[in-house]
Amino acid sequence: MENNCKIENFCICKCENKRTAVLEGSFVCMPGSLHIFALLNGKEFDTYAYIIPTGHGKREVEHHFELEWPMPEELITSLNFVLKDYVNDPMEIIDCTEEDIKEHLVETSLIHHIIGTSFDENNVGMILGWSFSMLKKPVSFEVLDEDGTQVKMSLRRTIQQRLVDRRAVEKENALVGFIISFEGNKEHSYRLKMTDGTHSSEVVLAADSVNRSMNFDKFMSFCRAINKKNIMLGLNYLRENGLISFFKRLSTGVPEETDYNAWFRRIRVTKDELLAQRNHNFSYRPLISLIVPVFNTPADFLNEMIQSVISQSYENWELCIADGSDESSDARKIVKKYAAEDSRIKVTYLKENYGISGNTNKALDLAAGEYTGLFDHDDLLEADALYEIVDSLQKTKHDIIYTDEDKLNNETKEFEAPNFKPDYDEDLFLSHNYITHFFVVKTEILKSVGGFDSRYDGAQDYDVMLKCIEKSSSIHHVAKCLYHWRMHRMSTAMNPKSKMYCYVAGQNALQAHYDRVGIKAKVEMQGKPLYGEYHTIYDVPDTLVSIIIPNKDHTDILKTCVNSLIKINQYHNIEIIIVENNSTEQKTFDYYKELQDCQKQVKVVTWEGKDFNYSAINNFGVKYAAGEYLLFLNNDTEMIKADALSEMVSLCARKDVGVVGAKLLYADNTIQHAGVVIGFSGYAGHVFNEIPNGKYYGYMTRDVMNGDLCAVTAACMMTKKTVFESVGGFDESFKVACNDIDYCLKVVDSGKHVVYNAFSLWHHYESKSRGYENSYEKIARFDQEVEKWQQKWMPLLIQGDPYYNPNFKIEDGPFILK
């Protein structure tokens, strides 16, 4: 490669015996499998640099890179950094002599990066960035004004997954990002002082390099308004893609602006890593059988499929092929050739076509492995697929393992449409077959369920997965794209309409699952264009639901809410408990009297506390609840669909469910709530915000399907009263924020599901009665509660939300791939 590298920053931070090389810059080249290596005294080390291209397509583009490389503790005689793409010759980024090294040595233990600064319309300053200590000490912060006087500030620490990926910090120390809010004036200048007790560093907080227009302020307020959107996006995306793309990104929640093909080739397993995998000796080395039905498969597809197995870095496999091809076909010749060359390829030649299920069962008959993987005849495995599967089995012999997948466009030869999946999500799987490929299961389980059933041809995998899951206790997800589903003109991947019968078969397979396990439910297929996605309608018990609505004045808002419960709602076995909270307007009390006189199911109870405490108010309301189920409902909500409450009750009635949340829409019918993800901005955040409901769909259309989550908002949240009491209700130390997320996590800890119901539809006119965290005092109060929440739930925050795929870095925002 031509050496066109530009270095923006290079230093070696040194403290005691520890050194970290910090390097930032850019270069121009073709997107691909790019890695930056350090040559320290002639020995090669991967620096795990973060490299991101600024453009897409099959052309040379500028790439920016950052690395923070913890250097080995040895005398440096030479240090080089080189870029490799495993195709072209390496590009030298920097070549340091001993004199260069001395010149760039900096005595400090602090590594930091300021992403950006801004002021909102209330003159509240905001600083985004990260900072960590090489000595693994906590870093403290001060904001200083022009006179060096300390300014009042509020700190929220955030997760930086990318620094963990870059080996700069350990996973348990990933809470090194920060959002600092402070009282200030946009006309003045400020400095940020950081210290770990050993060294200090100061940064001048000048206006950000991005033009600070109204839109930029909107971006920063987006990071700030946790209750409204709960998500923080990186400034780099704004810089690199512009405001139009940024706000499109914000509204759709789909990583369509990312060149996924370039991203995947950049992060996929390298030749060096494959070599290390081939030399690795696992203590547990199960035989993995890959079963493939072949029927006149095009020669190039078949060759590539078989080669992808032969190329596996884990070698204890067998490829079991049931070949129903014509005797004189190219496919039959290819299969015979490979079987003769490699004893691990086992073949049964079929004298007749038994259909997709029957042919697959013939391949299954050949399987002798402890585990069996389902593999299509025209698809591809990534070279480390089986290695990653086996690696995941070293501590626990899981019953089922599945991976992420993408699609290989056969015309462009590019990878597209990644399906980055959650860890096992029962309700999402009961909404559609999100697992698909790559699916590996203990062979004894697969054979015990009778293999594949021809009654469900077209969705035979969905059927067999449902049956295997019924018999499994441990299901593990490998969050890497290790399976490539080939897209060609007649494949379901490229043309869903080509196999509409598959979706009917899937509906029948799901209905059969409910019938087998004794759940009374009816499965409906969702309409165009949501092929293969299902709505399960469970039996609705006639159980009393206590609806608890805290209220302070705003009679018109409350009236809209109550009227919808009485006039729109078709589930009539309810009681409405309004918890009066320090109202001052006489018309509020007049409305209370009118309601109780006219509606026997309405009662008003008075909470005597003077300071607002959401948790205490709702706990107080529960004391008056006679219902088996509790619905916590904001006064600024309104039922849209008559079956919204029935939907929630039917899900909550399941024994394994502890909490049910709803889909909430703003007044303009864009999404306000379709689930919560733990980790955004160091806390939690809504996903799919502001997508027009029913017009556009969120990532993998998950906003229109039921699914399990760690948390949902208590603006409209149902729970069993027995569950509420068993986990101690709302934690009253969380007075304003974090209480609903904390409650949901306690329920998850108790072994129950928290389920988002996409079919329970409400308006949420959001916070009309209380306002947002838009003043410094409110922000500081919120940050204090978040800090308390972090201390309580630190292991989950560090580990990451199991229902959110780690390929989407939590510091970037929802479903952004960079």
C-alpha cells in the first residue's frame, strides 16, 4: 500500500512500570480486513486499533484510526506501527528510533479523550468523553472557570465497550466514559481537570469543532434528555455523516448508513488468528456433525459450501450429506469427489426425493457427533464458526448454541443485512424464527424429537428448533456473524414471496408447539410486509386488574386517561385507583368527586408525603389494590386499541412472566416506548424512539413483535401483585428516576420474564405534568439516582444487556454499527 498516513497525535504515556502508546491519525485505502500492528523490538503485537472508514463502496476512502496500546514491560530499542490488510503489502504508519521514543514519552498515568462540549438554551454545559488511569485508579473531575474557580458540576459515568475491545481497559473497568453537566455560560471558557491521585491533566473546553448550530445543540440535548430518549450517540457519527444522515439514523434505528460489508471484512477473523485457533488444544473436543441435504445444487454454490467446512480452524467435524441429485448431475460428481478426498465427508445417495425434511433426516441418520449443526446446501460458514461453537462449550455443555448471521449477495459478492441477535429471547422466538442460522444442538436431543417433520416443510427448521428448545435447559448465543446465508434470485433471503408457503408452515409449527406444551393460544400471521412474523393471542383470564394512576392536578390530562379506560377498553374487570399527590386546584378535587359518584370502579386515595417520590406514591397505591394484577399507568396516557389491556393481561397470566410493557406512541403517532436497553448513557434507554408507527420499522422489525427485555417503562407497566410483593415493590430510595428499571431488574433476578407487548397500543403524552431534566438541578438529581442505580446493578452494567447485541456498542446509541 502507498504510504499516505497522517499522524494527528502520538505519545507514549509512562507511569511507574506501565506504558501505553496512544496513536491517532488517518490513511487512505480500500475498505477491508484492516489491522494495525506494533513491532516492538522486532516482535509483532496486535494493537486492536479502532479503524473506521469515512465512506462506502469499492473505492479507496479515508480511514481514521485510534489506538491505546498497553505496552509490554521491556526495554524499547525499536518501535514501529504498520497497517496490514492481508492482501497488499503492509503500510508503515510510524517508525520510531530511540530518540523519537524519548521525545514522545509523557509522564502521566491518565489517558483521555474529549468527544465534544456544548451548552443548551439554559446555559447548562455538557462534556462527553472518557478517561482512565493506567494505574487502575478512579479518575475524578473538576470544571474550572476562567479564574480557576471550581464550577458546580454533575457527573455520570458511562460504559465504553470499544475501549474493552481495544484491550485498553479490562471489562470490569469499562465504566470510564463520562457525561459532565455544569452550570456555566456559553460566552465564557472553561477547563476540565482530571486526576487519579497520582497525575492530573487539564483540557481547555473550547467550542467543539462541529458547527454549534441549533441542530448541534439538539444533538447534545438528545444525549442529555435521558427520560425522553435515554440514548447517547457518538459525535463521530455526526462529523462523518452530516446532520441529514444523523437524524435519519436517529429516527429509524437501522444501521443502513454503515457499509456492513467493509465493517465485517474489517473485524472478521484474521489469518494469524485462524492459525492460532488451529494450534489451540481444547480440553473438550466434541465431534460436530453438519447435516446438509443436497438436490441438484449449482456447482459453484456446492463447491463453496463444502470448502467453507474444509477450511474450518476446528477440525473435529463431519459433513453428513444426503444427496438426492440426479445421477449424472454436476452436484453428484462434486459430492463424490470430496467424499473420496476427505473421510470426514459422509454421504448417503438417495434413490428418490423425500422432500426437504425427509432428505435432511437421511443426513441426520449419518450423524455420529455429540452435536449437530443445521447447514443449507448453498450457504457458507465463516472459517472460525466451529471453533467459536466449541470454545463456548468449554465451561458449560450447552444443549443449544446459535450464532449471528448475515447474507451474502451472490451478484455483488458482498455481505449484507446482518442479523445481530439477542441472547435467547423466548418471546421473540415465539414471534418469528430469529435464530435461523447457525443452529447447533446436542444430537441426542435432535434425534429424540424425531428429526424433521415433512408436515412443516418450508419451516421445518422452526418446527424442529421449537421441539428441541422444549427439551433444552441451556441455550447459548455466540454474538458473532459466523454464518452467511446466500442471496440469489430464487432464495427466500432475496425474495420472500418466492416461498410464501414457508410462512404458513411456520404458523402451523408454532401452533403445534402451543398444543404440545398445553398453552391455550391462537397464532395469527402478521400481514404484508411482515412475512414470517406471528402474533400469539393467548386466552385472557377474567381477573381483576388494579390500575394505579398517580396524579397532581392536570385534570384534563387525567380525564383523557380515565375516559379511555372506561369508554375504549374492552377488558372490564378493572378498578382504577387514583393516588392524589399534593394537588392544589379545586377543579381537581371536583373531578375526583364526580368520578367516584359516577364510576363505582374508581377510588381516590391520598398520599400525604410532601416531596415527590414516585416509588413511595405507587407503593402506597398498591396497598388499596384488590386485583391480582397491577397496572402502573401515567396520568398522561390514553388507550388507543380496545384490546390493549387484554393483550397485557393475557401475557401477564403466563406463569413465567412477571412484567408486561406496552407500545407507547407520542401524540403524532411516532414511537415513544418499544422497550428499554440497559447501558445507554451509563443507565438505560428507550429504543426505536420517534419511528412512525406502522410506516417504518426498527432494527429487524423488533418494534412490531413481542419480545423479552431487561426492562420496560412504568408509564404503562403490568405486573402480578404476588411478584410485586415478593421483590419488595418499588425501591423508595429511587424517588424520581431509575425506579421502574430497578423494579424490572429485580423481577428478572427472581426468574421471571419482562415482556414487551407490541400489540398493546397506547398514547403517552409524556411528562406534560412534570417536565424533563432540562435544568442543572434536575440533571444533577437524576445523575445522583443513576449513580446509586449503578452501584446496585454494576455487574449487569459491565456484562451488558443480554437482549442487546454487543456488536452494537452501547456508547454509540441504538443499533449503530461503527
